[in-house]
Amino acid sequence: MTHLETVSRKVESVARVFFIIGSIALCAIFVLMFGDVVGRLFYHPIVMTAEVSEYLLVALVFLSLGFAQFKGAHVRAEILVERFPWKWRTILNILALSLATVFFAVMTVQIGERAYLDWVAKSVLSLTTVRLPIWWTSFLGSIGCAMLVISLLVQVVNDIFKLIKS
């Protein structure tokens, strides 16, 4: 097993852990919403259901990005590219992944900066009587984007090595 395969498997394992956490967040949203609906039937809804669900949704979406990239689960438009020869498809894939890497690297930094500023300012979501801190949602977004950047980089390097070997 090469070093690249080892790194790729380890990164995929970390991405899988994040995906599992995101899946748990999805289950928690379902349970919370179901409990709230049942509670409303008996005039005792669960307090802060919408706010906590919004936080869990951030975890679900951002923490699942890296694993979805590894599994090829993101939306792709390949109607034109699939007609190209293998080498051209690989080159175009490297370019597209490289652009996505740059975009999400900038996004990681920007969201991370927002998380830090919210943490320092002790910013809160005050739509309800309970004031919820908002820095950790930005932190999860930054972590998820960072995992996506790492996944993209691993795929770029894998594609470059495939191109070199052929």
C-alpha cells in the first residue's frame, strides 16, 4: 500500500466520522420535531425546537461535505465531459477539483474568522427567551469546509498520479 493510499484511507475515515455525526444530527432533528408535534397535541411543545433544529442542520450539512465528496455524491453535470477521452476527463476533473479546493479553502477561512469573531464578541441568537451562542455553528461550518478541502486535495493528488502513471 502506498503512502497516498494510506493518507486517502485515513482522510476518508475522518470524513466518515464527521458523516456519522451529521447522521446523528439528522436523527436528532427527526426526534425533536416529532416530540414537538406530539407535545403540541397536548399543549406542551418542546421549547426551542426550531432553534436547536437549525443548529443541528448546520452540523448535518457541513460535517457531511467531505464524505459526500469521497463517495461522489455531489451533483455533477457530465453530459459533455463524458464524451471526452479518459485523459481529457481526468485533466478537466483536476481543474474543477482545484477550483473547488480554492473556493472552499477561502470559505473555510472566512467562516472560521466569523466563528472566532462571534466567540470573542459572545454573539448569541436571541430570537427566543433563551440566548443561544452562535459561534459554534460557524465553527462546525469551518470544520466541515476544511474536511471538504482535504478531501478535494486528496482527489486532486490521486488524479494527478493516475494521469502520470498512464
